[in-house]
Amino acid sequence: YKITLLWQHDTKDPIGQITVLKEDDYGLYFEAKIDDVPNGTRALRQIKSGTLNQFSIGFNYVWDQMEYNDDTDTIIVREIELFEGSVVTIASNAETYAMRSPEQLTQDADDLLNDTEDFIKTIPRKQQLELRQLIAKHISIAQVRPLALRQKAPDPVDPDEQEQAKPNFKNILNII
């Protein structure tokens, strides 16, 4: 049956209809047709600008498709009944995001490249080289990491170790 796309989970404010819905190892992928209504237009505009880039779903549990794992003290949800998707300001799962059109991604990449080059030209030549090497490492990891995440879920990490492992922009600036 049809799954409606809502503005901020407001059932009185539908903005479109989900036309493609697929589950993969990474999550739930969807495409939607947005109606020519005020908040539909607003959603498209704000997704394009990056102001909004989160999504959420409304669902009911299929209770007989759930089980409890004694070893991990967790409830495993095997199936849900999905009844809506929403464009939201802040999603409960921060890993939900909007994928922009290939044309917009190309434009964003070009803009980022130009901004980066303009900034790099303002620093001494030796630091330019160091920064370019650092950026190359970031790009390499960014290209490989999504593939690794799809192949194997990461092991649980101690929150203190996780905080220490996070990239720290101040450290990058100190290198410069």
C-alpha cells in the first residue's frame, strides 16, 4: 500500500508519496514524489540547501516478529509495519540523511574544492603540502569506510576511547 511522506510527522501535512522503498545492509533507502504544496516546496528547498537533511519513520511493531536475546539483553525487531516517512529537523537516528541529486553533489564538490583551494593558498607552502597530505588521507578513508561498514558492524567501543578517537579540528589547525 502507499506510504505517505509527511512534514515533521504531522499527519495533517502530507507532502508527498514514497515511490521506491528498499532495505539493504546499511538501512532503509527511499525515493519520493513531492507534491506542489507549501511544505513540500519548503522541504525540497531546505533539503537542497542542507538546512534539512534528516528523515524519520512512523511504524508499528509486529510483536510476533520480535525476540529477546539473553546474551546481549536486547530486543531484536525482525519486522515492522511502516505507515509513514517524514522530513524532520532532528531525527532520533542521526545516521538518517538526504542524498542529493548527482548534479547537486557535483556542484557541492566543485564548491568545496574551490573553497579548499582558496583557503590553502593563504597558508605557508610547507603547511600547504602537509594539509594536502592530510586531506588526501581523509578522502581515502572516506572512500573505503562506507564499504567496510556495510561488510561488518563495528565492535562496541568504550565511550571514553570513542571520544579520544574522534577527529579534532583543533588538532588539524595546530598542524597548520
